Amino acid sequence: MTSVHQALDGLDSQLQSLRQLQFSGWLDVQAASGLQWRFYLSSGRLVWVKGGLHPVRARYRLLSQHCPKLDLNAALSFSPDGHQGYWDYRALLTLAKRQMITGEQAAALIRGAVAEALFDVKQREQAEQLTFTCFQQDSLESSLALINTEHALQATQQVWDAWCRAGLKNCSPNLAPIVQQPEQLQRQVSPSLYQTLVAIMDGKRTLRDLAILMRKDLLVLTQSLMPYIHKGTMGLVAIPDLASPKTSTDSKVGPKAGSDVGSNTGPKSNPAAEPGRSQVNGPNQSAPNQSNPNQPISNQPTGDQPQLLIACVDDSPMDCRLMESILLQSGYQFVGIQDPLQALPILLETKPNLIFLDLVMPIASGYEICAQIRRVSIFKKTPVIILTGNDGIVDRVRAKVVGSSDFLAKPIEAQRILTLLRKYLPLPTSAQKAALS
């Protein structure tokens, strides 16, 4: 049975009516602008939602938040239908059945997706007319979560009321903050905060992405940015969704964002739309290879045999340059990553033979990045060396717990670096030739 209702009372009335009827099927919500959502119900309770402005970005973000230990590199290569369909409810169900995620994690992800969609529809209906269409059908094959519709609507109303009280009624959490006047911002904040804001407020991550990435409440984060936005120092821009998984044969890694949204991996997409996508070595390093702008920035000596690639994740330009000098002179390739939020996607792209990882960095610590690295199957056996100025036993133990291979105290010294490299890797080709000559 299908019925169509014009938006006279709004989403709340539609869902409350379906709850009272113990309706099973789905409710399609169509905005005049073309945006669509589909809410699935079972006996009047919400069980799943699809659609919205950024459906793929939302799923990655929610997976990063609720399933932090999931190996997305493996999960994203799986599709229950043998074709594009990973984000379908059945795929989530299969992940739970295969114990790739727990039932609790799946339920938390569903609740988060429903909460985001309810908020977005509520905000959208303030600005344009919505049309609702009901399709009656049997329940989904299995329910990972049965969400009380009335409670969900009440929670959404509370969040919306707080959002409006903060003066954010017309501010969508799907917009991305960007620094528009860096010189003015530099005068307004401390040097460390300036570096952080410039690194992450790049117009490639939505407010929701950043809230998960920075582990901050969405409302609190947005409120903290509004003074800069009102002054014109920062702005909010609309960005596209990420590309759907399985859209190309070589798209087998996770999001460029953040994954962690920032913490996990993701599909290929327009680089301007991807969280955490910018030049590899940061603003103080050399530019990309102009003959191939898609090639990662790295120094690649030529030779008959492939050179060993060493990555260094360190927010210090001086330490990165020093490490680069030591490694290049010793016959290794080098890739430097100064933005910790870009570490995982760049490492996935370049696949280094060994990783040096600074312990103390803004936003994401070496512990967090090391844990993320170890959750990716291709890095299970890659040596990861923690760099730090604190050579304490507590740091060493914690570094081991998150999966580091070794621990090196700063300052960086050539002999100690090379000793560690020889411990974990064969000599590079140039060094082998020098030893034989």
C-alpha cells in the first residue's frame, strides 16, 4: 500500500502517526530542492535510514566513531551483492554476522545515522516544503536496532532547540569550515592553535566530521568557531559527498578522512571533497611532482632496484628535514607527513617499508595514529618506530601496547636512525653497492 501526504504537519507528525499504526515499511521524504531520505520502520519503530546530503561521508564518519577497531581495508572490499551495495542495510547486517563488528556497534551506528537524518530533515523543513510517501511492506529481514520513534523525535527536538538557541538555525552541520584570512587569524590566536586550525579547517571536512575527529560535541565545536566566522576570518562552504565504495576496481581502501574520519580509510573521490587531502609534506615542504600531480610527494632516487621507502610522521618541519637528509644520503626514499590527520591516507597511498612516528602532535597523538595503522591489514607487519622527547618507561610501555615496533628518543641522530633501520630492514641498494666496492 502506498500513500502520499504533503508536508502540512512535518516529519514528527508523520512518524508519530506511523508509530501509532505500528507501520512496517518505509517513509520517503522528498525536499523541494531534490534531497531525499528513506526511513525504514518495523511495527512503528525506526530500524534504518538512507539518503541525505552526504550518505557515504556519514557512513564513514559513523563507522569511525562507533567501530574504531574495524579493518576498513578489508570491510570495504566486501559487498554482499557482489557489486556496489556496501552501504545497504544488508551489508551492515552481514558485517555483524561475520563478527567484523558487534551487534552493539551496529546498533550504535544505526542510532547515530537516524539521529543525524532526523536533525537534517527538521532543519530542512524550516526552509522548504517536504513531501512524504509511505510504502507498506514486511519488516527488514533482521533488526539490528529497534528505535523508539517517540524517544528519537524528542531527542532530536532537544538538540534542535539547543542549536537554535545558539543562533545556528540556518547553519547546517554538513557545511565545512575554511580559513579565509590566515594572516588575521594568526594575530587572533596562539601559534599552536593557529597551526591546528589551518591544518584541519581546510574546507574538506564538515562540522560533523571535525566533531568526531576532534572528539568534541558538535554544538560546542560549532559555537567555538562562530566568532571567527562572524569576523570573516573563517567561512563555511558546501562540499560534495565522497564517492560510493566499489565505484572503481582499484578503490579498495577506506576514506581519505578522517577518518579517523581521520582515523580510517576511504574511497577515491574528488580530492577537494575528501577530508584530510592536501599536500603530503605540508606548506613548508617541497611541491608535488608537476609532471604527475597525483603522485605522492617523496624523494625517489633512481636505480635498477626499487628503493626502500621510509615515512616520517612529525609535525616539526625541522625534524622532518633532518630525517629526510639522513635517509636520502643513506640511499633510502623518504616521505614526510607533517599533518597527523593526513597520516593514514598518505601511508595507504605510499605504502612505506618503515614508519617513524612522532609521539606528541596536535589533534592526533602518535599513540592514536599507531593504533590506526595497526588496524589496517597491509601494515600489520610494517615496523613503526615511535619518536619522542620523553624517554620514560610509561611511554615505552604504552607505545608497545598500541603496536609500535621500537622507541627512539629525540633529538634525531643519524647513527641511531641508521642502526634502527638496519635492525628492521635490509640495506638499501646504494649502501649494498658501497659495501661491496
